[in-house]
Amino acid sequence: MPAEIRGDEVWQMVRGGAALVEALPAEEYEAEHLPGAINIPLSQLDRHSTAALQRDQPLIVYCYDLQ
């Protein structure tokens, strides 16, 4: 179930086993990303690209856009 969370909650959830996915294009992810995040670009975010993620743990999807 989608929910907005604060920055301090992100790190608490990651320490508890949540996966952190950055939905940035690969070039932007390579230039800068949050520690421990994996990259699945938004254009590739589907059931196949997320198949390896644990279904019993929270999933945090993050995308930073200046526009």
C-alpha cells in the first residue's frame, strides 16, 4: 500500500529489511544514489524487473526529479 514517508523513516525501514529502489535513469543513478539503493529505472519498473525483490518486506521506491 503506497504511503509517503519521511527521510528518517526511510533509514529506519531499510535497517529493518526494506528494499530501497531508485527509479532514476541508469546514468543519474551512477552519478549519485542513496547508499544501499538498487536501480530500476522508472521506464523498466514492472513485475519482471522487481521479481528478485522480497515480497514479504517493505519496498521503498524513490525518484528525484527537479522538474
